[in-house]
Amino acid sequence: MITLGLLDYAIIVTFFAITLGIGFYVSKSSGKSSSEFFLSGRSMPWWLLGISMVATTFSTDTPNLVTDIVRTNGVAGNWVWWAFLLTGLLTVFIYARLWRRSNVNTDLEFYELRYGGAPARFLRGFRAIYLGVIFNVITMSAVTLAAIKIGGIMLGLEAWQTVLIAGLVTVVFSAIGGFKGVVYTDFILFFVAMGGTIGAAYYLVNIPEVGGLERLLSNPDVKDKLKMIPELDDTKALVTLIIIPLAVQWWSSWYPGSEPGGGGYIAQRMLSAKNGKHAIAATFFFNIMHYAVRPWPWILVALASIVVFPDLDSLKQAFPIISDDKLGHDLAYSAMLTKLPTGLLGLVLTSLVAAYMSTISTQLNWGSSYIVYDFYKERIHPKASEKRLVAVGRISTVALMVLSAALALLLQNALQLFEILLVFGAGTGLIFILRWFWWRINAWSEITAMFASGILSLALKLTPLGDYLFSVNDGLLPSWSEYPSVVLTTTLAWLLVTYLTRPEHREVLYGFCEKIRPGGPGWEKIVQQGRTEGVDLKSGEKWSVPSGVLAMLLGTMLIYASLFAVGHWIYGEWLLTSTLTFLAVLSAVCLVFTWKKIEEIIE
């Protein structure tokens, strides 16, 4: 446990005063209507939305997760989430403009735009609870669990005390400020969080126990963890950490913040943008910051923690207050922060509070938007006034916070939650990508994918076969060698149902095609059918997907090259740094020309 100085308290109190002040300042405008409360009137600029996306994913559990990964699997273990860059850039260059054209209030409202009848209504209502409550509560509980561990190690707080303090402050701010309060505050939270993270990494690498960057990188226990790509002769690590994430995971899994085709709170921000160009710019900025800029400070602290706390026993001896059910490698990040001096300690604690508030406030606002628009208004009170909808939004915000806090008290580590969420969405990603560009997909396709993935995942997790497939082996992440079979089974199931059930009614398909203008060979049959019936579906517009895929590949090269250039610069490997920097610059130049082609067909 640490002792905070006067300066530390001053920094924390000032931060709380500013953020709560913003919440109260915008509360009046946010309460005018449900559109203001959840989308801020669709008037947000790209830079504010981009920073908000970065701040939202700057959660308290992310440094803990990265630390857990690095300590158990090395730097290369981060491919389990680095692979989602492909999903993110697919959203940037292909799906962002489509979401903005849809003009829906939530991404679940999309279901009754793309599909029709009772199946579409069921899908929308069920996923409002499935994602807005169940998945959302699980995600928030992981963030709150990280806050519990930070509070226990750094401040000596009991789990319930941390939950009460952190949850109360955040839920008050979220309920009064709405989406506008979340985004405005995210702007401040981002700079506080980045400053605290970078400052902590610099100081902790240079404490006497670590001895500076050069000694850290030459430490025998650390050297084996430095590789960014596993050795080619290490088949198990190569398959688990590189091949499965890059070949299957990124497109096949639904994961909050990295949904194939866009969705969740990322879609919420795209829908709140001024126009399609702002939606694209915001999501691209987010992916650059999320993958190329942020990881290395966390990685450096994780590597330094191996020197100071080489195993779980050393963590237990240093922090006996931590109960055995909360003891894990993810604790090492918080443990390292206890070594910070007054002033920097206050800044870092404030940055962690900022990260927590940003993530939870976003999840609360996004989840309550599902409850309000896709469940309450659709199923319970279709003629509810705007004032009532805002009130329901605020009540559901409080309820979601209480549920997630209760679950957090039962969990053990962040990696445990990451595994559950990743497996549970296995096989559903492809349908989210294709439903925009293939007319034959219907509501039953998505219903089948959702239930097949969920049932199969639960069966694997709760049976002896699941113990084998998802056990930890030789320090690696859960064995994903059988993961493709889950994806294949789910994919075959929804494809079979797609062809065995009737397609959506042509009026539904005409309406979607006319409004979204997806283009491409997947809609050619509907366009031709419409033409014979005298319906103009604007098929003459140039199809942007080929240029979008090229831009995605160039963006991937740019961001990965930047990520690894920074890493090799830290390692002191100048030739690789120069080569990767040149590749990043070349990719950026090519991307600029490709972007101009995309801009020509964006509204």
C-alpha cells in the first residue's frame, strides 16, 4: 500500500472537479432528447470522436491484460489483440460510410433496415439484452475488476470499497452528462491517461531494481520475452500467437470495440459524426493511436515487472492483502505503480481513474441506448415521450453499473474475461462483414450464427472436451489450435440455414439497397430485378470496396510498421528501425492517393 501526498490528492481532486463540472454543464442539453443523450445530435467532428474512441479503450483492465500477456507469453503474445487491426481498418475504409448512410440510432436498429418481419424484430430485441446487458456487463466487470486490483494494491482498499467509490462517481457522471458529456470528458481523459502512462513507463524502467533500459533488455529473464514474432521453429507459439489470430480470429470473432463490419460503441461514434468523411477520419485516427502509439509504455512496465516481481509468489509476499482468488500476473502492473514518487503517483492514479471513467461511461451510455431504443421503445412503450426515454436511459445506466460491479467481485483476472468474450463470438464475424454486400443473407442467418456460436462455446467451456481445448499449455494463451473448428461449424450452420430459408422480401431488399447503396456483385441480382420492375436502385455508382480493401492493406502496413519501428527503436536495433520507418512512410504516401479515390464517392 502507498501513502498519497498533498500534491497527489490535489491532482486527483482537480481532475474530479473538472470532469464532474463538464457532466453538469452539458446535462441540460443532453436531457433535451434521446438523440442528444445518446448521439449528441449527430454533430460531432472527427478529431473529437477519434480521441473519444482511444480514451474509451484506454481502460484500467487493458494495462493489466497486456502485462499478463507479456509476463506469460512475451511481447509476441499481444498478437491476440494486434490482429484486430485488420477488423478496425476494414471498418474505416469500407463500413464507416455505410453506417453513416444508414442514419440509424443504434447499430441494432440496422436489423429492421436490412431484414423484415418478426425475425428481424426478434433479433433486434434479443440482441438488445444479449449485447446491451449480458455482454456489456461482462465487459464492464473486467474493467471494474482491474480497478479493484489497483485499489487493493495501491490504496489498500477492500474490493467492495473500490467498487462503491469508483462506481458511484462514474455512474453519476454518466447518467447526467449523456453521450456529449462522455465525449467532451474523453478529450481531457485521453491526455491525462497518455501522460500518466508514458511518465510511469519512463520512471519505472529507471528505478534501481531495474537499472535502466539497457540493463532491462539484457536481463536473462526478460530477453526471452522481447521477440515481437515467435521463432519459426516454435510451431505451437507460431500457430497460437500468429497464425490463428491473423488467419481466422480477426474476421471470425465478435469482440467489443473490434466488431467485424463495425458495431457497438464504435458504430455509435460513427453514427454521431457530422458526415461520412468525419466517420472515416475518426475511426482511422483511433486505429493509429490504439495500435501504433499506446502499447509500448504498457509493454515496458510489464517487462520491468518481470525483474522486480519474477513470479506470483513474489507478488503475494509484497502484497499479502490480496486474496488468492484475485492473485494473477495482471497484478504486476499495479504493483509496479506503487514505486512511483509523489506527484507522478498522483498523475498516474488520476490517469487510471480517467481510463476507468472513460471506458465505463461509454459502455453505460452505449448499453443503455440499446435498452432504450431497441427494447423499451420497440417492445414496451412505442409512443414514449423524449423525456421518458431519457429517464429510462438514466435508470438503465444505474442498473448496468450495479450488475457489472456485482460480477466484478466474483472474477479473478482480465485474461479470463478476454477468453470468454473471444470464444463466445467465434464464427459470427463473417456474417457481420457479408450482410452488407450479399442480398441472400437473412435474419435467420444471424439468429443461427448467434445461437450456434453461443451454444457451441458453452458446450466446450463446460465439458471435458472444453477443458482440453481451452486449457493453458506451456505458458501460452488458451490453446486456439481447435478454434477454427468452432468457426467452421458456426459458419456452415448459418450458411446452410441461409439457403434453406426464404430470402428477405424484395421490398425490404429494395429499401436497403436504395438507402445504403452497397453496390457490388452481391446485389446485382436485386438491382436487375428492381430495374425490370421500374425501381431505380442507383446501381451506376462506382463500387468503393476494391479501393477500400487496398486502403485497408496499406493502412495495415503503415500501422504495423510504425508499431514495430517504435519497438526496435526501444530495443536499439537501428537498421530494423530505419527499414520499418521507411516502409511506414511509403505506405502512408500510397494511402493518401488511395484515400483520394475513396473520397470521390463519399457523400
